[in-house]
Amino acid sequence: MGSVLGHLSPKLVFEHFEEICKYPRQSKKEEKIAEYVVAVGKRNNLETLKDAFGNIVIKKPATKGYENLKTVVLQGHIDMVAEKNRDVIHDFDNDPILPYIDGEWIKAKGTTLGADNGIGVAAALAILEDKNVAHGPLECLFTLDEETGLTGASSLDTNILNAEILLNLDSEELGTLYIGCSGGKNTLAKFSFKNEAVPTDSVAYEIKIEGLVGGHSGLEIHQQRGNAIKILARVLRQSELDFQLRLSEIQGGNKHNAIPREAFSQVTLPKSFEKDFLAFIEKMNAIVRDEIASIENGLKISAIKNDLPSNVMEMKVQTNLLLALNALPHGVMKMSPDIPNLVETSTNLAIIKTENSTVSIVTSQRSSVASEIKEAVDTIGAIFLLAQAEVNKTDGYPGWKPNIHSPILSVFKNTYKNLYGHEPEVKAIHAGLECGIIGEKYPKMDMISFGPTMFGVHSPDEKLLIPTIEPFYELLKNVLKDIPKK
């Protein structure tokens, strides 16, 4: 198979990105892409290290004449969110991502593209091989398992880096420099139930919520996109009240940091309610589509007749579950009073799964204020406890406090203005970046995050804007030669 991206510039960056797409690399399964990254270091005769967790560091000596510059680490994560639509056949453990060009965009066939953070990793690898880049001492850090909790960064060896400056290549808007991020925790709930016999004279249906946009639960949480689990819960609870619906199974979402696009349930109801139930489904399809029409145009709520299940969930647990799902908040909880248009605190109802007489739920809370994360977690936990669920929470990860007096920020602003004639935007981001965790391990490190433009990350609609790659790479190269002296 020939190259799809090889004719694009900068050539080294696109060659590495296309090569990265060939390797399976969903979180916790990065062995093959890690081998590729290590091979790049070794074939260029560069010192290549791994810490106990498997994070990779490749060190490149300074260009002649630049030895006195401060050491810089270029950092990105090698895993990706593995998302596809239900009707797409793709094995993320073995199949390559298939990129294609659509006008000015690079997209993937039926799956996430993995430009988050594949394009940042490709840029770092290109710098390691680019003979025309002037730079001081470099350390390229490639972390594992960022997307499921930033565990690679959390496990990073505290003695493996010597750099004073970190350039995180994991942002998604050219012309914007990020100097802060939110921290986060997950709140988990478990509903255990007894199986009961299917009531007599019942019919069975699968209720489907499909066609939503989904997206990143931090970056796009403020855009009011539909949550498939919330919509399904609304339909199920009303059907429980009006049509004596019984729930056999419920599934939805599969990533804690993605807004769920699809949700499904297996249900039964008395045959005498069948006609009214189907009319209700049609009505709800029209109502909800109308409610979110300006944001979502692909929503479909449907009910497909099915074989009777072997059992249904006990009624008390079913009601508690549906009440909890309807009570749970989803979306923005508070906007920042200090930084315009920045979400300060949010929550995402991310995953629901039925397995072995248990319904498990994953929710994700984010905030740039530590006390507000705690409050959000306590709020979600209280709803679950009132519904008599078992509740747990993860340890989470820290935020990254903005420093508007950062020396590397000053370098970036000057370099950017010299290149493009105007200053970049400076922002904090409502998402977890590894900077917060790395900053805890290396507290004297000055950090900034930047990247090219992409949209729809963490969903099959992910796309990377081709004309932003060259300016992103040029900015990176010019900053490297403008780094202050030791």
C-alpha cells in the first residue's frame, strides 16, 4: 500500500505520523508503537532509555554552537483513544488506523485518527532526525497510557530527565499557548441486582440511542453535545412509569474521557402497551432531536423488536438505577470567574455497562480548582449513595496552575510574533495534560503546551488540519534555537 501523506510538508513529520498510524496503540497496549519509537532513537545512534513503567526518553546532543542553551524536553504520549461507531469493523489490537485526506483535513476511515497525540509524537521524532534544526541539548519523553488516567506520567521516574524546560506537544489549536490545565477524578458506582423472571405476556425490544457527535469530555464539554446515556435514561424512566418497562441490560459509552455517542438497552413490557410504547419512542425521537437540533443533527432514538431475554433486573434496583441516571448532572458545573470562556468545573456521565448481575457506571469530574473537584465528586457520590449503589473514586491527577510570568512563555510569545506578526493567544485548558503531573515530579521545570489544529478528538469524527502542521513545526524549530542560555 502506497503512502497517503508522504507528499505533504513537513515531510519528516508526515512520514512519522503515517508510520505511527500503522501500529496498534490504544491505551495500555502500546508495546508495538513503543518498539517503533525506540527503533527511531537507536537507528540515529541516540541515547535511548526506558523507566520502570515503560516511558521512553531519547536524548539528542546539542547542535554545534548551541551547547550552552538550557536543556529542553519535548513531550507527548504514544497511546490513543480507540473509538469507532458500532457498525464499523475494526480490531484496535491488530488493525492499522487508515488515514485519508479530505480537502484540508486528515481523517480516519471509521475510527479515531489518533492525531491526539500522534502528530505531537511525530513532530518530536522528526526533530530527532532533522539535520537542519539548531537546538541545545534535547530530551524527548514519550509517555504511555495518558488517555486512561495519565498513568505513564504518574509513574515517571524522577531521575530520568535533566531538562529545565518542557514543551508539551499535546494541544489542539494553532496559535494558542496553554499554560494551565484542570485536574480530575473519576467517581464509580456499582448496582448489584437479582435476576427475576420475565413477566408473562411480554414483548422485548432493544432501545438504541445513536448518531450523536460525542467528543472530548474536557475540551468539548461546554458545547452542550448530547449524552447518549442521559437520553436513554430519560426514555427508560418514562417508559417504566407509563408502560411497566422492565430492564434486562443497559450499555453505553466506553471511555471515561469521551462524551458517550451511543447507548443501548434490552427491555421488556406487557404486550398490551406495545403500540403506545412505539408511539412514545417516535415522539421522544422528535422531541429530543428538536431540543438539540442546533448542536446535533444525527440523533436517532429507535426501538427494535427482539427475542425475550432470559431474565430482567429486580424492580427495586431498576428504579434506583434509572432515578440515579436521571438525577446525575452532565456538563459544565461552573465557569471560571477569572479567565473568560474557561470551564472551571464539569462532570461527564461516561460509561454504563451490565455484566454478571451488576451495572457499573463511570463518571468523570474535572476542575482547575482542587476543592471544586472534591465538591463535584461528593455531589455525584451522594446521588449514587441515595440510590443505594456502591461508590468508589479514583485517586485522580493534579491540575497545572497557570504562570503568566513563565520565562518559556515569554520566549514563545516573542518567537511567534517574529514569525507571524502578531502575538499568540494564551489560555488554560479544561482537560488533563501531563504537565500537571510532570510538574509535581520536576517542580522547577518551566512548561508550556502547544500544537496544530484538530477537532473531534476521542471520536471517529477526529480530524487534523493540514495547513497548521507546517507552522506548528516551524514554531517548534524556531523556539528551540531561541531557548535561553544556562
